[in-house]
Amino acid sequence: MGIKDVAEQAGVSLGTVSNVLNRPDSVSERTRLRVLAVIERLGYVRSESARQLRAGHSRIIALLVLDIANPFFVEMARGAQRAARAAGLAVMVCNSAENPEEEADYFVMFAEQQVRGVLVTPTDSTASNLHAIRRRGIPFVFADRELPSTQACSVSVDDIAGGRMAVRHLLAAGHPRVVYVSGPAHLTQSRDRHAGALAALTEAGLPPGRLTVLEAGRFDVASGRDAGARLLGMTDRPTAVFCANDLLALGVLQALYAAGVRVPEEVALVGYDDIDFAAAAAVPLTSVRQPAYRIGRTAAELLIEETDAGAGEGAAAHVHQKIVFQPELVVRASSLPGHRG
């Protein structure tokens, strides 16, 4: 069924059907109800691609994250979806799998599909893959990453402060040496949380050598278990571990538990993100909380504001913003000093 069938059976013009679908306030209530009744009876669904071609832009926002299996990004997507829905838009969630090549392919697809805008957590701090959507003039916002320039909006968390508070907490609990289980070194989150950990040592008057770095291949539980195995193989094992995210920390916890190493009595453990699984772990996990939902919602609101301005006469009214949220340390049993033997 097409729009012509709707117009014919409702006894109105094509323009009237179009107005009912796109500008309902311009049609009398009696006519609008008659057209809507025919649409319902025929099961007519308008072509979004055709509407997009006429309007010149889409109602779809693309969200490209590093790992959709990570509950942090699921929560961030939920925030973005809520903001988009309030604006009558939808969110298409894609997963780069921390792979720059996959990320580049997605940007090409977004340009081909003429998405309204892109929310992205890029695989590298330079965001070199963005040229495909830059050429098309598609707006973008960095989510969970600070943009080094003023080319676009960004919403992030102060990860240096988060790393500092995690290691400061472990030092205060009486652990003079700490292992930092990092994610992939090319990711800004890994580097910033590492910088914060070193800053905590400096504040305490301790040398950088008191921090041992174990780099994980990915930000997932399997990589955490691998890091935990390497930790167990250390001859002079530190008594505290700070992980760059909660999935890594849960993997380390599994490895320690399987080896009979008690947490926190023998090894204190701190994660990052404060996903729901952190509090539900066998030993509730101390974690640096990031406001994932708020990051996603705020980033989407900035993108929608920019695209709305660009679609009308107020394009110059939009001013790019850098919003940086502060993290929060949530202390649980995995690092409590009173639990040490």
C-alpha cells in the first residue's frame, strides 16, 4: 500500500495525506481522523528513506561504542536513547570492538545512510577515522572521551582524578605497592587512569616504581583473568590491584579466587565504572563510579541541539561544549582495610 492508495480511499489529495503525516496541525480534525482511519485499515507505513531524501536528514542518531558487551556502554546507550526518544528520534547502536578498522567502516556507513548525527567513543584520541562524516557535514559528539580541540562537543569523565582516587585509597589502606591492570595502551581511558595512579604515588612521596603495570589486551573479563594469572606468577606480589575497568577487576577476582587467594585479606582490589555486577560480585567490588547514563543522555542532548540548530535559521547559535563529570569512589568489601588478616 502506498500514499496514493490512502489518498484515494480517504477521498483527499496526496498533499493532505502528507500533511496528516508531517504537519497534522495544518489539517482539520475531521479530515485528519478520516485519513488516520484509512491508514490504520490499510496498514500503511510510510517510507522513511523517501522521507529522508525529501527532508535531507534522518531521524536516526548513530552511537558507536568500544564494546557493547560492556554494561557501562549499555547504560550509556540507554541514556542516549532516552534523550533521542524525547526528541522524536531513534538511536542505532554499533560496536567497534576497540578496532580502528571496524570503526572506520562504520563511519563510512553512517555517511552513506545520512544519519542525523553520530555519538562516538573513538578507538584513539586523535579520532582520525572521522573524515568520512566530516566530509558530509554530519555533526558528531564524543561520549566518554574529551575532544582535544573545539571542533565538536564532548562529554567525558575526569579519568585522571578517578585513577588518583583509586590508588590514593589503596595507599591509605596500607598497600605500599600497587599493580595497575590497564586496558589497551592506545585507549585514552587506559592512559588517563594510569596517569592518575602515578599522581597518587607522587602525592604520597612514593616513586613511580611502586606501580607495576600489567597491560590487558581488551577491557573484558577474559583479559582480567589473564592479568590475574600473570599477577599470581609474580615472585614478589603486591598486595593491591587497581583495574582500569570493572570487567577486568571481575576477571582478576575470578583468577585470585580460583587460586585460593583471599580478597581483600591477601590482595585488595579496586575496579572502575561501578557497573551493576560490581556490587553483586562474590566479594563486592570497590569501584570508581562513572555516570554512564548521564554521559549518554547529555551527549545525545548536545547532538540534538546542534542538529536542530543546523536544520533551521539558528545554526550559528550552537556553541560546542566540553562537559567533564567528576568520578566518585564507591568503597566496598574488596578493598576494606579492616578485612585484612
